[in-house]
Amino acid sequence: MRFLNRSVGRLSRHRRGPVAGLVLLLLGLLVSGGLYAGLAPASADETRTDAELIAEGRELFLVSCAFCHGQNGEGLETLNGNILGPSLVGVGAAAVDFQVGTGRMPMAQPGAQAPTKPEELDEDETEAVAAFVASLGPGPAVPSPEDYSLDGLDDEEREQAIVRGGQIFLTNCTACHNFNGKGGAMPRGGAAPDLSNTTPEHIYEAMLTGPGQMDSFSNGNLSPEEKRDVIAYLMNLREQPNYGGFTLGGLGPVSEGLFAWLGGIGALVAFAVWIAAHTTRSSKKKGETA
Amino acid sequence: MSIDTSKVATSNSSAAIAKKPGRAGAVAEWADDRLGLATAMKKNLRKVFPDHWSFMLGEIALWSFVVLLLSGVFLTLWFNPSMGEVQYNGSYDALRGIHMSEAYASSLKLSFDVRGGLLMRQMHHWAAMIFIASMMIHLLRVYFTGAHRKPRELNWVIGCLLLLLGTLEGFTGYSLPDDLLSGTGIRAADGFMKSMPVVGSYMSFFLFGGEFPGESIIPRLYTVHVLLIPGLLLALIAAHMLLLVYHKHTQWAGPGRTEENVVGFPMLPVYAAKAGGFFFIVFGVIALMGGLLTLNPVWLYGPYDPSKVTAGSQPDWYMGWPDGALRIMPGLETHLFGHTLSWNVFLPIIVLPGLMFTILLLLPFVESWITGDKRDHHLLQRPRNAPTRTATMVALMTFYGLMWAAGGNDIIAILLDLSINQITYFMRVAVFVGPVIAFIITRRWCISLQRKDEEVLLHGYETGVIMRSPEGGYSERHLPVSESRAYTLTARDRDPDVTAPESTVDANGLEDPSSGRLSGLRQRLRTLMYADNVQPPTRQELEAAHHHADHDADHHADHHADHELESRDRDALPGGH
């Protein structure tokens, strides 16, 4: 106590000194600034409240999506009863992340197939629109990377996951996407897209939400582990070498037949022309008398 | 110029004595004494074949068949044609532990665990694709050049049977690995059979030994694939080639070439070397394709399971056109007394291929019936000199090609961003309209080329030399073609005159026995066949034309005053000579 009294007394001796006011001012600023930095909510960009995110998403939705889907995502019909844009109530954030994240939405024009193109909205904007659409009704959320990663499995479990995923893929997916994941035709100009460059996240979301003419594979239908295994099989297809050589597009017998005719028969006929054009060489040389 | 005298005999005092035969000669003599090969070989080793690239197309088929036999024998050493179920434990990770048939497991073993097995599998499959393709281009060459005419009609029939058997052989081979694609093919074949009224389901149960898929189909197809059809193919190829030797090869018209001779090089040494070398080229091309280009990656398809199917399930190319017919056929069905007649399957896949094959088989006979031409032909015709025949085949090719494209409608749709429905609607019309358009265009095209030949013969070829007359008119100088080219162009028969109505009464006043109810149709077809053709110029026409050309050349050189007026008129029309 005496020590405390003495040090306070020593400090208080300077209280009327020439720099005391300045020091006190700096001290005050430091404390209040530090407290603010520590306690105040961080910048608005980093952690938006859900309400703010939804509000921002709504603004973007009104600009980019509402023309076809309606101002409240309720869906619009054309005058003759066709659907201009379907209702988005209950499609969930996963559907938005898939459709906008692959550039399918906003669509340039309504049609049988929403083609992929460079994304119109960046990641933050996509997240905001997804939050707005998710707020319209309960639906599947954007999956997290743990949902479709094989981390934490040992080699044998990974192999089993790939084998299982291959069988699920061949049973449920190849009918439209082809055995190699190279895509196929759908009625009226639609197409099941080539899966060779689709990110695991988007494949997962597509299974979850069933975009376009695709079936949706809910978690009751294909469990999250089974979805993960399908993705593992597709990633394995990308990684494994092309054992047979060039794949010729991986489209099946049509491209193979094309190569048999253009490559095989073409080359062999060219050789036949070459052989027939070179007739027997006479051993007689110029200047040699017969 | 010095004369090489080293090979000239220095004296003529000693008589020529036959040298003792060398070791090879002694062996040949030993064999000849016992087998009598020399007499048979003497003639055939010197057999003459004419030289043209298009005569080697059938050889591609022959050599790819040899590659098929060689690679096929290799595959039989490991392939196990059984539908017994096993669990896969081979090298391919993504299928480990899956239950599958032994046929599929041994296909995977061939692909991953047998050294060189995948190369052999792919070579065998590529060789099959090329075998059938080369038979088809060989067929086209024969037909376009008129080599199917008497005396070769039966060899045409044998060739058609080879094409049919080759297709069946290819289909059975496609079905053997028991992967998803081949199983889908067998499933389709089962459906095709069942579409046949009355007998269909009995045939299917007979073939599969019960309901599809059963356990018998792959062992049965295996026997057909490695024994029955290859045996028939070998026998028919032998017959085809014996007839070729017996008939002697056809040749193009030209100076010194007649219906009685064959101008070309002898079998030994020239054709043995050319054909032998071509075998190695065919083998090499197939080996390159087998090594570099994936064909039927069975490991990606997985084992066959009737509940699975893949987009892009197509047959190999030679079955593509009936598949196309099936794809564009509208869904017609009749229900009779509780039975369904599937015209949508029966017509395009059972009736149509049978009809097309019959048409192909009958082409030479129909043609000789229409033309009434019963002479032997060993000189080939240029396609333009038989415009209707050429147009007929082009129409058939157009039909085939459109059906073929329809068989790949899904691939066309995704690669060209089209609607598969619109492709189907287009094809439904195009397969009927396309061949007609192709027929008309080809026929007129051939006749135009005949006119071109006539112009070259009568007025000479265009030299590119532009002449200016003193009056200032321009004209292109035409020069007569060489004798041998003129001979080649004129060496063809004149078509029969069809403008005069054919009399049914012969010179003795007797009714022609051949004139029946069909003679009117035959007459109309003859008119269609020949009426617009350009006939080769007669000797008088050629001489008159040459006289005119000589005269014209003198006239240009001398520019005689008498012809000034005529010349001016002519020069006013460039190239109007």
C-alpha cells in the first residue's frame, strides 16, 4: 500500500508538467481506439448480418433475375401459359450457387438448355442472391468441402468409395451423361453436359437440386456419402491415365467409326495410290546400252 | 559413250552346259518331284495383273482379315467365354470387388494383366472396322467401273455374302466382352428378334436358351464368332479369289488393251512385292491405330447389367445405318387379338436391311436384264460412261449415309448444338428426298462429263493460249489431244439406240419370246438408262473434226483473205470453235 501510494505520488508530481496534457490525450485515444477495435462489430463487408445479406441479394435479384422469376421469386408465366421462369421458393441456396456459379443464370434467353458461360456475378454477389433465395423458403444449403472430400479415409476406404461411386454413376448418371461423363443429348435441344471440368461442389449441388431436365437426388435418395463417392469416381476418371491411347472424344462407337473411315481407310487408300503410282523400276540406267 | 563389254562372251568355242543346281534349287527340285508344283506355279507366277490404285482396295480387306485372324488367335488364349459370375480382383482399381461374368473379367484381364493384351484387343477391333469398310469401298469401285457385269456376277454375289457375314462376325465380336455396351447390343438384338410376328419370341428363347439374358448367349456367340463365320469367310474369300484368277482381272481401256488380253505386270516379282508390301502397310496402320487410339474402353463401361444403359450406346459403324432407321422410325404399332405388332422395330431393323441386301445382290442381274447385254466384259467403264448406273449407286449411298447420320443423331445434336427432335424430323424426309436429288444430280453430272470428253475429242483441249486476230478479236487456241488419249476416250461401246421403239417381231416375222408383260417396263427402263447419254464420236465425226481443226490452224496462221468474214464471226465468240 505504501509502495502504491508512493508511485501514485511520484506520478502525481508530474500532473502539472508541460507534457501531461498531451500524454493524457494520447492515452485516451489509444484506449478508446483499442477498445473500439476489439469490441465494435468488424467492417460491414466481412460479416454482414443475414438481414443485410438478404437485402443486398434482393437488390441483385431485382436487377438480374426478377425479369423471369418475378420480383419475389414466385415465377412468371407468359401470356400463352408457358413458364418464363420457374418459382424459386424452396430451391435453396445450393440451386443458386450451382446456376449462377456456373454462369447458367442469368440466362441470355429462355430455352431448352441453359448454357454455361462466364459468371455474371462474383462470389460475394452469388452468396447474397443465394441468401435471398434461401430466405424465400427452406431448401438445400450450399455444401461444404467436407461433404465431398475423401480426406480422412485410408487408401482402402478410398478405393471402395471410388468403386461404389462408379456403380452408382453407371446406374443413375450414364444414361444421360455417358459412360465417360462426356455428356449426351436430351429431347428438344437439351443436353446433359460434359462433366469433365465441373467442380466437385457444382456436381454435388447438381445432384442435390436437379437442375434443368436432371433428376434431383435428395439425401434420402442418394446419401451424402454416396454423392461423395460419385464425385470421387468422376475425379478418378479425370486422374487415371488413358490406358488405350487417345480417347477420340470418349463419345463411344460413333467417333470410333469416324476415325476408322477418315483415319484408317483414308490412310490405307492413300498408301494404295502411292503404291500404284510407283511402277516397277527398270534396272537400265541412262547411257547404258541394252 | 563406252560400251560395257564385261557381260559379252569372250569366246564361242564351248557349248553351254547347265550348271549344277544350288542348294535352294535342289530343295525346289526335290519338292517338285513329289508335289508337281512347277507346272501349276509356272503359269500363275507369271500371271499378269493390271496396275491401278483402285484395284488394291479389296486387298485392304484381305490383309485386314489376316490381321484379324492373327490377333484373334492371340485373344482366344485368354478370353473366357463364360457367363459364370466371379468377383473381380484384377489390376483395374475402379472395378475391384465387383461381381461380373467371367467373359467380362477375362476382357479386363486381357486389357490390364496380359502383356500386349490391350494392344491386341484394340488392333483386333480396329482391323474389324477396317475389314468391313474396305469391303464396302471395294464394292463401290467394282460397281462404279462396271466390273460386276458378265462373267463376274457370281463373284459379286460372293462379295455381298462376305459383306453380310463380315457384318455378322463384327456384331458377334462386339457382343462378346459382356460390358455395358455389348450387353445393350445383345439386348437390342433380342428386341429385334421379338419384333418378328409369330416366330419372334420363339426365336429369342431358342437363341438365348430361355429368357434374356440367360447363361448361354456368350458361349454360343463365341462359337459362331471363332469357328462358324470365320470358316465361312475363309471359304468364300478363297472362292472369291479363285474366281478372280479364273476370270482374270479387269483393266482400264487404253492403247493395246482389249477384251482378250490383260496388260500389266507379272505376279512375280512385281505383284508379289507390291501385295506383300501392302500387307505390311495394312498391318502397320492397324498396329498404330491399336496402339494410339482407344477403341471400346470396356473398363469404363463396367459389367453388363440390364438395369443400366449409357448415352452414346451405338453399334459399331457397319450396323449404324439400321440403327439410324430405327431411331427415325415413327412409333407404329398394331394390336391384334391381344398381341402387339411392333412395326416401329420390325420394319426398320428386320425388313429394311433384308430389302437393301436383296437390292445389292440383284444389282448386276437387274442391270443385265434392263440392258439385255449378255456379252463378256473385261474392260472397265468410267463411271461417267454409265450415268444411270453411277447415279443409282450414289442414290443408294446417299440413303445409306443419311441413315448412318441418323444413327448418330445424339452425337450430332450435342456436337453441333442442335435439337435431336429436329434432326429426326429432317431425316424422316431426307432419307426419301435425298436419294432422288442425288440420283438426278449425279446422272446430269456424268452426262456433262461425257459432253466434256466429246468436246475434247472433237475440238481439242484448251491450251490456255489466247490468240488475237488482226481485227482485235480474241480466241483460245484448242489443240487436238494425243492419239493414245483419244483412243482411251473413244474405247467404249456405243449404247444401244433406244429412241426407236423396240420391235417385238424379229427378222423372220416371229414373235420375240422374251417380250412378256414386263417388256414395256423394260423398254421404259432402257430409255431412262440410255436416252440422254452422249455417244462416242464416230470415225467420220472425228475425221471431220480433225480436218476442221487443221484447216482452222492453217487459217489462223495464214489468215487467208477469203476467210476474213467467217473468222470475224467466229472470233466474236471466244472459245467458240
